[in-house]
Amino acid sequence: MGGVQRVPGVDGCHSMEDLSSLVLVNRYKQFMLMMLFVEINKALCFSKLTNHSPMAENHLRPMAIKENQLTVTLLISIMAAVLGSLQIGYHTGNINAPARVIEEFFNTTWRSRHNQSMPEQSLTFLWSLSVSIKDFGALLGSLGVKGLADTFGRRNAILIVNALSVVGAFLMSMSKATGSFEMLIVGRLIFGLFCGLVMSLNPLYIQGVSPTNLRGAFATLNQVSFATGILLGMVVGLETVLGTEENWSLMLSLSLIPATLQYMSLPFCPESPRYLFINKGKEKEAEAALKRLRGNPEMVKKEMEEMREEAAHSETGVTVREFLRKRRYRQPIILVLIINLGSQLSGFNAIINYSTKMFAQSNFEEAKYLTLGVGAVNVAFTIVAFFLVERAGRRKLLLAGFLSLAICNLLMTITYSILNIVPDIRNIQVLVVFFLISAYEVGPGPISWFIAAELFDQSARPIAMAFTSMLNWGGKFLLALLFPPLLNMCGAYVYLLFMCMALFAFTFNMFRLPETKGRTIDDIAAEFRGAEGLHVRQNPQEILILPDSPLKVTCNITGTDNPNLYWYRWTLTDGLKLMFSSVGVGMTDPQNMGDFTSNRPGYLQIDLESKQVTQIGSAVWYCAASPHSMAV
């Protein structure tokens, strides 16, 4: 072998007998490096950390508290908020089935003005505009999210924008009586402004009032309400219900019912405690709101501590320019961009908007009832997502959803291509449509709307949600406007475009998206803060020492003048264990196991030899730091 090899990080040479244990440790070390920060909460018991600093407890947070976290106030607050998405879903679904009746109204109105029928091309364009103008209005409405959310608060902003829904529904319902299809289009534009605002404000409010271990499930209720609204709109739009020449205007006014219910319930719900504390500095009001929402003093105390830590790391008044330029926001911005565009350009919205015509082209006599099946599957799998999102996690559901969407779009291409040759393939085509809907609603559908609220800190969250809304509604608008001509131009191959987008979203998120399930908002934001903030460089990267060997480590830190360091030791017998920590430069923890000296701000030298600490067995040492922790 050519002699004894030196061990990295250890002064001197050692015998082959000593090195035998080192080989075994090396094998375990490679595995531990990969799993360290994924499984750290499972490796450490909370009881072992109670004597450490609050920052260490926050960083190594165990499983969420299991006490009952549901209160009547919390449930009413969530249900009152999602009434807005119910209205949006209703006006998304009710425009599909009665399309022929409303197109005839356009033609009749044109004929009464010009004494001739509207040209077919103009009628097609006017109908496409009527469908897509809501999404364009939502795109514009997204621009006002930050101003309203920061100025009036999350709850009050929802109440204010609810007026847009009332005005929009009123104009749409009066278009027939006034003989003006322009009023219908303007009404949908105004309602679109409401859509763009409330679909961003709802996740902000829900995230602000929900406990950590239920945050994703409650955020999914926004999509459940939206899908339920779509199904209700589809049912009410049937000719056997209100989708007739006499009653379609009444159909368009029914969204006034949930709008009124929201005005009756939401004012009695508490404002988001995070908004009160972090944005407004009203600690007592935030604590009072938490007491109403939790009903558990221990949980209130715990969440107040979390908000204090988040407030310490949050900036005030992040501008759009800072949002786009700051390094800490770059990866979350790209993630939100890919997730939302992948979601909207995956084929789901094409099916929701044009399913009736799609099934009719496949020679189904009762295409509108198959469209109801689409709506029912849509609702069913949003409910499935509600139960899965806190069990499987956001990342797994997104990856499974995007991969399934890619497969479904490939199958859609195949079935459409051979439909004329094998007419019976249409039955398989229906199943593929149902599978595509389920794949979307289990993952990308609900998660794309609230993932930004988890990836960004409090100061950047309103801009992030506005960005999310712009991407979602911009994608919907483009798809609603361009899908019919693309289908005519490309035929079945248009679904290959959707397949490519879903595959790209799957691949990117597989490598870049962190899991957010069960993590505090500050912990998630800290993962991205580390990109520009705190950097830890340990020399050597892993300290691997043998029995009876002293340990001397130099650790350079940039990005902070007062870091908190946590030193872990991993051995075959003990596993991973937090040995000691420093809270600020030059301070030791109560265990007094390290000598921390400061040569300059942001620089620490740790010398265990001076304390005569000897190693009982071979071990691997790791350093982590807050606010950002990493294996180095």
C-alpha cells in the first residue's frame, strides 16, 4: 500500500488498525452527508435540545405539535375567505355549456343594429374575447395585490375587492335586458380584476391564519372551492337548469349569493396575525388574533416566537425592483415561474374551457354531460389533494402531477391522431381526459397557487403572490385566446406542446424545488437567504478524527457579524448529536464545551484542545449556522 496515508483534517499518521474504523466511518459518512438535513428532525429528539439556544431549537424543529389545532374561528375564517374562489370557479364553469345560447344573443343583438347577421369569423372572435377577457382582467388585477394587501391588510383587502365581483356580476346579468353584449364583456373584465386580486389575497390570508402543519391543507381548500364553483357553474349552465335563452342572464347573477355571504362572515374573522405583527408591529393585536384562532396558549406562545424570529429576518417595504434584483429571491422566483407556467400550459385549462366542443367533435351526443364528468373529477381530486398535501408533501405531489400530465398529453395526441381511423378510441380519450384532470388537481393545480406564499418571507410575499397571479392568469388568457386557432393549425399535435411544458416543469423541480411541508416560513425563507447572506466555510470540509485525537477547526463566516453556530458529531454508536453551540461571536453555550474566540467580525476559531476534550471513537463533525444552515 506504500505506507500509512494521512487522514484529512487530522495531524500526524496513524496505524492501519486505527484506520480500519475509519474505512467504516467513511462509508457511513457519504450516506449521512446526503441525508443529514433531510432527516435531521428524525435523528434528534426534541428533549435533547431543550437546553440549547432558541435558534437551535427552531433550526432543528421536530414534528409539529399534535394538539388539536382546529377552532371554530379558524374554520370560519378559512371558509369565509374561499367564498371568493367559489365565485371565480362558478364564472369559469358557467360559460361553457350555454355557449351556443350566448353566441345567438350576440348574433341577435348585431342583427338588430346592422340588419344582418354577424360574420362567422367575427362571432368566433367575439366569443373567444368574451371567454378570455376575464383572464386578461385578472392579469391586470394582479398588479394591485401588494398595494392592497400591505395597506389594508389581508382580510380587509379581500372585502374591498369583493365589490368588484358584485359589480361584474350585476353588469353581466343586465346585458340581456339592455341588449348589449358589450356590457357582458365589460362585466367579465371587471370580474376578472376581482379574480386576479382575490386568488392572490386568499393564499396570503390563509397562510397567515393557518398553523404550520395544516397550512398546505387549508391552502388547498382554495382550489377545492374553485373546483366546486366550476362544477356548480357547469350544472347551472345546462339547458335543463338555467342555460336557456330565457334564463342565462339569471344564471350569471347567482355569484352574488356567495359574495353576500362573504360580506356577512369575513368582517367577524381576525386579521392575519403575521400581517399585524410583522407588517404593522402590533404584537398585542397579533397575539389576540392568535388566541382566537388557536385556543391553545402553548401554541400561541410557540407561534409568537416564530413570528419574532421571522420579523427579525424580514425587511420592510421590499420594492418590485428589489424583489427582482435581490439574490435571495432569484431561485424562488424561477421556481414560481416554472411551476405556474407549467401548470397553466399543461392542457388543463384547454379542457376546462373547451371540453363541450371537444367531446362534440368526438361525436358524443351528450357532450355536455361528459363535461359534467370533467367537473366532478376536478372536485374529487382537489379533495384528494387536501388530504395528501400534508402527508406526501408539496414536492412529491408536484413531481407526480407534472409527470402524469406529460404522459396524459402524449396519450391525447395519440388518441386524437387515430380518432378518425378507430372511432371507438374516443372512449379511451375520455378516460385520458379524466386522468389529466386528476393529475392536475392532485399536484400542480392547488400547489401552484400557494407555493409562493411558502417560498418567500413576509416582506416579499405580496409581490410574490402578485407574480403568481400574473403568471396564472396570463397563462390562462393566452391559452383561452390561442388554443382554438392552434388546434385548427396543429390538430392533435398541439398536445405535444403541453407535454413538453409539463416535462420541463417536472425536470426542473426535481432538481431545484425544496420540500416545504411542516417547515416554518422563516426556515424556508432562510434556505434561500443563504444564497446571498450567511456562508460557512469549514476547513477541512468534514472533520474526521480518530480516538484520543484533539480537534482544531477554523470556521470562516461571511454575511453576518454575529452568527449562531451549531456543531454536530456523528458516530457509529450515538448517531447524530448536537455537541455545542455558540450564540453570537465569542459566546459559549451553558455546556462550555468549546473555546470561541473572535479575531474579527464574522470569524471564529474553535479549539477543543484547549479544553482537553478527547474523542472516544471515530466521528464526523459538521458545522451549521443560522439563519441559514448547510452541510459544509
